[in-house]
Amino acid sequence: MSRPAGLEKRLGHQFSDRRLLEQALTHRSRSADNYERLEFLGDGVLGCAVADELYARFPQLPEGKLTRLRASLVREEMLAEIGRELGLGALLRLGEGEAAAGPEPRPSILADALEAVLGAVFLDGGYGAARAAVLATFGPHIDRLDPERPAKDAKTRLQELLQSRHRGLPQYRVVSVQGEAHRQSFEVECSVSGLGTKATGSGTSRQRAEQQAARAMLERLER
């Protein structure tokens, strides 16, 4: 593959093994040699690097607030936003169906690909290189954190909106689980009693699928 120099510059890491970067940018709709295993690795690396930075940056914060800050940084919306900032949408190798689905990859794909890229950096250069890449890409967002008011995820925002309208709590139901155990895809349905509307979401974990379903429900209610 041609080297995505802009991406490497933003990551602050030049790959020695370019095959790792190619794999990290390949969706499963394109090839069996795709980013899913790297995504699994990158998820752990990202969580560790973010926790490492928050622990050092906020020495007085208790565990609960550190946990909420980390969650606000590693949620799918944030990962997809950073994926867009890095230009991953134009670099991803997608199958025909995914490529034709819209002008840019779905947020879940951008989020997964970002984790895969970080996993690739870890394998190529070690934890130090991966941590530096996390700080290079997440740094501006970490700088804007308010320890007293961490960003809320979609499920929290939906629950608060429904409570403000005196509605019942949303219910989440797994509609289907596809794929092998190490690379499953979940589809979740979100419903609210008395509203007569449902929304679905998908993701590589039940939690991500629930968040996506909550975002879809929020969009409907806010319209």
C-alpha cells in the first residue's frame, strides 16, 4: 500500500512493518485479513494509555471521577470524531457494500479502525510509541476535560431526556449476535414504553451496540 504519510505524521509514528498499518485499515467486508484482532489489542492499549495519562494529570481525583473521565474519552462518539480528524475514512479499505453505504464509513467503523491503528502502533513500536500516539491524537480532547463535568454518553443523555419528559426508562434488547466468538457483531434494539418507537444499533460489543441504539433514539426524539 502507499504510505499514508499524513496519518503517520499525526500519530507521530512511522511504521517499520507497513503490513500492520494495511491490516489496521482493512475492514472485514474487504478481506479476511482485517483489523479486528488489532482492534481488540488497540482497545486495551488505548484504555491503558488514557488511564495512565489521567492518573498522572489529575493526582487528586478519586477513582470514580477518573473512571468517568476515561469513559468520556474512549466512548464511540469520541473515537469516531478522532478517526475523522485523522482522515481514516479516506484511508480505510472497505468492501463494495460498506463503501456504497454512505459518503463516509459508519461511526462504529471509524472507532474500530482507530483502535486497530493504535494496536498496530503498539505491535510496531511498543507501548511507548502507542502511548505517544494516543497523546498526539487525544491530547487536545484531554486538555479540554472538566474533571467535574465529564462528557455524557448517549445512554446517559437519553435517560436524562426521557426523565425530563416524565417518560419511562429505555429498554435494550439484543436482537442478534453474528460472527465467531472472537469477532462478534451485536445488534441491539432500544425501546421506550408508551412512545411506540424503536431504534436499533450495532457494534462489536453489546455495550457499543446499546450506545449506538441510544444515539439513534436520541436523534428521533430530538427531531
